[in-house]
Amino acid sequence: MQIYDVIIVGGGPCGLAAGIEATKAGLSHLILEMGSLTESIRQYPRRMRFFSTAENIEIGGLPFPISGVKAGRDEALQYYRKAAAYYHLNFKLFQQVRDVTKNDDLFTVSTTAGEQYQARKVIMATGYFTLPRWLGIPGEDLPHVSHYYDEPFKYSFTNVVIIGGSNSTVEAALELYRHDVNITIVHRGDDFRKTVKYWLVPDVKNRVKEGKIHTRFDSVVTQISEKSVTINNLKTGEEEQLPADFVLVLTGYIPDADLLRRCGIDLDPNTQVPVYDKETFETNVPGLYVCGTVMAGIFTEKVFIENGREHAQAILDHIMGREVHKVAELIERI
């Protein structure tokens, strides 16, 4: 069995950045991705635009030229694919990792398909987009309920309830409203979250004032049925039934804590943030690193491509015994 210098678990932008840094350092590497290349971005809404400007999500020193300022989903998919090809990154796709074990100074990475790979170092860059935050309410698993939104045409001329109050909710609501969808947003807060992209805020608030997008703030959904949802107002205690042909539960996503535990990584019991060195990103398992949003625990809004891509350089510096590149922004945020 070939022994790689580095195995990287996850083929998103941060995982690709780690592969590029390994290549630059002359190390053999293998990237294992549970889906397609940059699977998480592939699952983004088809018309989504990134919050960060294009130059802030570049990897490997490769320019990301676009006609505007902020890249869309398709542009990002093209860019990261070309970056992977340019650096001749070595990856195996549709390989879901089950666990990572260490014996002496050698790691064995096992997949759910029964494959095994060995390496001297392992970098976990699995992100968080594959695990939605479930509400745990009756009916959440019904077929007309989804934790992901892709495009509007499926929903035209129907009643859609969106649960959530962040970027994904606002972007979906605006696009659906413009495709003849009757939208109601249910959010436990008294307003949209402050992290909503600033250019969307006036648009959505004006649509709410016009009555074109309906809202139920200070409210939670307590049950989902085939044609309606039951909501409860947290301030008044009033219960209400809303018609719902479809329900989008856009309440965010979390890293796979169980996978990290199976790899031997300790997690904070309250925040699910893994134990790692804030400068080198090495976990409590020597030679096993975390890279990108997988390290964020429940604070997924703290780590993103713009700062997560820098972790790769720090990790490879540590592996190579060089002075470690300091990722100051992340240390301040978490």
C-alpha cells in the first residue's frame, strides 16, 4: 500500500488549498472527497453569489478573473476545478471517510466502501455543509420538506414557508418571490440576522413592507404536516396554522462531530469546537490537523473560504518544520 506524506479529507476550497500547499512543498498527497469536487459549492443555490470578493476566495496564487466583483456558484465551480487541474492535484472522489486511526507514526484512513489509505499526516477539511441543523420537530422528514434550496422554478404558484433568518433564507425568499411564489418566513428572532449580506437587506425589508414577502418574527414552527405548518409566537404564545405546499428549513449546517470523534479528536462538549493548536491547527492527535470550517463547531459563521484558505499554509509550514504563517484573523474570531 502506498504511504502518502499527507492525506486530506475533503475536496472543498480549503482542502484544495491544502493539496496545493503540499504540492508546493514537494510532498505526495491524496485528497478524499465524499462527493464531487467542491461538492458543497455544487449544492449551493444555482444563482448564489459569494459574500467575499473574487480575489478573497482565490487559492494557490491563481487569479480568479470574473466580469463583476463577486463570483457566482458556477464561476466558483469552474475556478476551483481549473485550480485542481493546474496543480495536478491527486484526489479520489465519492470516497466517504469513515474514520482515521493512528498506529505509531502512521495513519490509516478508512472509507465506508472498505477502502484504506495510509499517510504520515492527515488534514481534516470536511467543512460543514453536509449536515443540516435539524429542528427535531414532527414532520421535518416529510418529502416536501428540504434543508437545501437550489432554484425557484419548482415552487412557482405554491405556498412556501421558509424557516430561518440568515443569508440563505433572505436570498431564497427574494428569488422565490420574483418567481410567483407565496412566501412566509418564520424566524425566532425579532428581525433578520445581522450577518445577512448588506446589499440584500433593503430589498427584503422593502418587500416585507409591501406585503410581498410575509414574515412571522419571534416565532417557531412546532409541527409540519402535509399541507400546513403550525407556528407558535414566542412572545404572545399564540398558535397559528400557515398553508405550506413546501417547507424550506434553512437553519444552517454543522460539521460532522461524530466523524471527528471517530478520528480521535477531542471536542468541546458545548460548542463542538475541536481541540487544536491555534497557530498550527494540529489537534490533540499529533500529526492530525483541522483546516477550514470543520474547526468552527457551532460557530460556522466564523470560518469561511476567505480565512479558511490560509490554514493550509500554516499547517504545511508546521509539517515542514518552517516558521508558521500566522492566521491572525481566525485566532481573533474563535
